[in-house]
Amino acid sequence: MLLTKRCMLVLLGSMVLASLKLTAIEQGQRVPDEFESVGGRGLGLGNSAAAAMTDVGAVRSNPAMMALDKQYVVSAGLHWPSVGRDFWQAGAVDSRTSGVAAGLLYSAGREAYKPESEPLSEEDQIRKYYDAPLKYRASGALAQPLGSLAFGVGASYLEGFVPENAERADSKLKLTKGTVYGLGLAGVLASQLYFSASVENLSNTQLRDLAPRIWRGGLSWGGLLSGLSLNLDYRQRERVYQERMPVTFGMISLAPEGEGLTDDEKLVSASFIMSFQNLVQILGSYGEDLSGTKRRTLAGGVAFSNQTLSLSWLAARPYLSDEQVHHAIHLSMQVTI
């Protein structure tokens, strides 16, 4: 009888541990939210819709798009990510006062990232592991229109912390800084049909785990209904160390041993923007990874605008396999000169 009880306790304990591990696996191996956040109202579009964003969201996603819309806009947003420290983004795009469009975007945490700290609980270790280990990211871009096409170039200077040994999850972090570059091409294919093609974070050999290389391609069509824009995007992104390396905190394993992710993420997204009398916009997006991870994303938002100001509330589930939500508020202002 005693042996039976012991067996039952062992079995129950094994089931609990297995449940914890499975839950952690579903929540594990994730990219920090800031790495994917392009700025502007991008979060409400799943950081996709590269052929529809011409404001500060274009500085990183495709600088060429800035030249396709005449505007002078400044904006700022505050983000509460699904995991990690809150961060803010601020920027501006001017495609009105010169024949060459220019844009800036700055991103930083509300609190400083501390690579070394006092002993943390397992839960806090997980939060810190999936926080973006950045001090700041400063991006700039230029775009030149040429008929129905536009070309753009961009650069980002960033400072942050990466593992001393990229093959060990428990490696100490070291401060790294440097510059990465981007290129973009965009234009009009037909009436109300736009295309976008770009690459972000070129020359990132030493900065891959802070600025993974991202290839983007997209289409945006506004010919179905007045005020409605439909978007289809493909994004291929290098993996960062939080995805590549299996890691264990106490009894919680964030990936089975030896099953770190190595292939690039290949995310396909469909999104929409619905405008009502240029006063209210509804945003939505769904994405799915084709590389075999079963990652799915869902995002949406609402924006209230007048001729000068726009206020947006945005939210996303970067990983539908867990319940963590990334929220943001965004304010932009059109400047008249």
C-alpha cells in the first residue's frame, strides 16, 4: 500500500513538472518585443503592412515609403511589452519641405537595463531573459522619389548587451555598440496597389543579437472599398540568442535540450486599415510563421484623428500560444510649415 502511494506521488509530481515544462516551452524561445517594434502605429498592424506605412514606422520597415506621402509628422509612443521593461519610441518624418524625405526614430527603455543584479526568482529571471537588453536605438533614413518609384537608405546606431559566448545561455553579458544599415524600394504597381521591398540591419555581424537582419516584402491594395486598405507581407528574420539557445531556470525549461531554433523566422501576415471619414481608423493583423515553430500573432488597434492630431491605442499578442499582451499608446501631430 505504501509503495502504491509512493508511485502515485511520483507520477503526480512527474505530471506537474511536465505541465510546467510544456507551458514554459509554449512561452519560451521568443524574440524581445522591442526588436520587432517598428514605431508609429506598427504594433496595431503586427509590425507588418510595410507597403502601407509612410510615417515613422517606415524609418525601419522601409525608408523608401517615406517618399510616397507628403507630410511633416512628429510622434511618440509608450509601450508596455509582453515581457520585459516598458520602453518608448519617438520620431519624425519630413517629406514636405524638401525633395528628399528624411526620418528619425529613437527607442529606449523607461528604466536602464542592468546586466548584473541581485539574485532573482525564476519568474524574474525569465522576464529579464526576454527583455530587450538595449540601452537605446537611434535610427535615421532618407528617401528619394523617382517617378512612380522611391528608393531609401537607413542606418541605426545602438548600444546594448550581448552574451560573451553566443553558444551559452548562462554566459555573462558584455556591452556592445555599433551601426547597422538598411535599404528599401517602394512604388506604385497599379491604381491603389503599392509594393514594398526592404532589408534592415545589414552589416550586423557583431550586433546580430540586438539587430537581427530582416528581409521584408509587401503589397497594399486600397481598391476594394473606400477607406479600406488590405495588406499582405512576408518577413524573414534572423534568430536572436533568446530563440537559438535552450535555457533552464530552476525546474523551468524554456526549450527541450538541444532544440534551440536556428532557421530564420519566415512570417506571413495579413492586415487591414479601415478609415471612417478620416476621423477613426481600425487596425488589425494576423501572422503565422512558416518555418515550423507554429508561432502565430494577432494585433489590432484604434486611432482617433483630426487634421492635426492622432491618438492611437494598440495591442498585440506576439505569441498566441500564451496570454502575454503587448500594449502601446501613440500620439502623432502633423506640422504645418
